Amino acid sequence: MKIVRALFVAGYSSFYFDDQQAIKNGAGHDGFNYTGAPVTSGFRAVRQAGECVSVLLQLENGAMAVGDCAAVQYSGAGGRDPLFLGEQFVPFLEKHIKPLLEGRDVASFLENARFFDNLQVEGKRLHTAIRYGLTQALLDATALSTNRLKAEVICDEYKLPVIAEPIPLFGQSGDDRYNAVDKMIIKGVDVLPHGLINNVEEKLGFKGEKLQAYVKWLADRVKQLSPDASYRPALHIDVYGTIGLIFDNDPIRVAQYIAGLVDFAGGLELYIEGPVDMGGKEAQIECMGKITAELTRMGSPVKLVADEWCNTYEDIVDFTDAKCCHMVQIKTPDLGGIHNIVDSVLYCNQHGMEAYQGGTCNETDVSARTCVHLAVAARPMRMLVKPGMGFDEGLNIVYNEMHRTIAQLKAKRSAK
């Protein structure tokens, strides 16, 4: 079956673009907004509205496949592509991509996904957000044209077993790191809270004392609000390199501090994401490796998660092969074509690295639902609840899509 028409529609994503470096530098708050001037190229303000572009592919049978081009909240940071703004990219898509889509056969998802993921226009690969949205739409097109679920298409083309079981879900709090935790506990999310520890003075403390207090509060709150004593969520906290800032990126001192956090965790499993940001991949791998080695030497159960400078499939392979951490975040929009997400999860699973299929609050309902199908097929250790920072809305989208998919897979299996 072929694509007969391609449409591109600019819209809003579910959160905002934030200038990470300006925030790390101490940008102030004015209500929900940040104050001060942006420092990352392309930003008009420290915080500005998130944007997306929907890709609509009409098929010969009249079905309309959908994918959303979206980029991460902290665009332009940690080696990522710059801001993705609809007004800039819709004309580009109309001129360069539409002619390549219309008339294209959608029988094979992987063939089409790899074509657009490797495509160069005027000597450059497409923005990661474009590759992300295009391949979502192409997966949907293949599924619609063959009467399969998107998870089934992935399993069939990768020759993976169809496992009709849920993936653990990881809730993110944004700056509402107390009220959101209550919501997560009440709804029994598997992993919490992300925490958004992106500022030393306000959130970490110059000696790390504020994070210590927060970890203790988390453990105490789980005990207080848990509907069942058997509920033992993992704690996963993203610190955006701020621990490195207070300890001069000294891996030994960073490791000692991180190891000490377990004393506040109440016996809950603890993951620390992005303890340092060394400004480049090689330096990041080296420093993360030293921290991990020191944690191992100390016998610490705390696990490190790689995020910054681990953006592409190739990066994930390099971090995994270096064994410089315990888990890598597969930050879905950063990988471009969504087949790279599947490839990354499978590589981690095959090489002893815990895979966290993440993403960003700044995605859309369409991209989040697609990511559910990728996770059900590829089986990462956990998946991020997204989009948005309200938690409830993201959980509704991801949890319900996952369980609808699982129910359909079970029904198909029982009908055979």
C-alpha cells in the first residue's frame, strides 16, 4: 500500500523548551517563567513554548497515519540538536520531504525508517525531531496497511517474541517534586520521582544537604502513603551534573557523596542520573566510569544512569561497551528514527546494561503512545511516563495505551 498524500501541521508540544545552561548558571524564577537572558544558541528566552510538527500520511485505503516531530526540553544542550520550531521546519518538510513520501510503499517499516534516518538534504542529516516524527508516522502507516498493532510490526520485523506483559513505568515530577510524589504513590507508579535537581542553591545544596533531605522525605513518604506495605518503588533522581559542580567533578568525592545517599533511601533501590556533565562524550564516559568503579569498590548499591552526551545509538553502544554506568537513558527524540530506540534497547539487553526508555516532557500524546509500542516489543527495564509535567495526564496516556495494547495482543493470541 502506498502513501497518497503527506501533510505537515505545526502545533504545541506538552511542555516547554528550557535553556539548561542558563538555568545551571542561576536563572531566577518569576512565577512559572525564568528570568534573565538565554545563553544557548537559538533561544529567545530561558523558557519558551514547546513546539511540534504533526506528520499526516494518507494511505490508499483512506487511513491516516500520524507521527509527531518533537524535541527534548533541553534542546541544544549536551550535544543535542538545536531548537525545533514549526515555523522554520514546515516549509522545509513541504519542499524536501513531501515528494519523497507521496507514492512511497509502506509494506516495510524498517526499510522506510532507515531511508529517512540516513537521508541528507544539502549535505546534512535531517533534524532529530523530523526523523523522530517521520518514522512514527511510517510505523503507523505500516501497521494500518497490514491490520497489525505497531508493537506487532516491530516484533515481526525484528523477529522478536510477542510478550504481552507491561513495562515498569517511571513518573517525573518536574518542579512539583512533593505534590507529584504523592500522586505517584497513590497511583502506585513503579519508579519515582525524577525530581529535576537542576540547580545547586535551590535543589541540591552546596554540600548536597538538600538532596539528602529530599531522598529521606521520599522514603518516609512512601511509607506514610503506600496503600500496601509491599509497594517498594525504585527511586530515580536526575541531578543534571550538579553533584559534579559541588565536588569539582572529582569522581572519588562524587562517588562518596552518592554512596552516602543510600543511608537516606529507607532501603529503596536508588538510581542517580547524570551526576556530572563533563562537556563531551569521551570525558563523560571517563568520569562516569571512575565514579562507577569507586561505587563498586565501596560496595555501594546505588546505580548510576547516563544521560548527557549519550544521545544516539552509537553513543549508547559506546557507554555500554565502556561499562561506565549501570543504566543508560535512551532519550527517544534524540535518537532520530524510532528504530534506533529499538536497536538501543536490544543492544543494552544483550550486553548487560539496564535500558531506560526515556524521552522528554516536551513530547506529545502521539509520540508517547508510539513509544509504548516500542517498549512492549523491545522490553526495556523501565519507560518514562510522558508527555507533560503533570504526571496524571502522562500516566493516563502511557499506562492506558500499554494495557490496551497488551489486552489486544492477548486477545489475538487466544483467538489463534
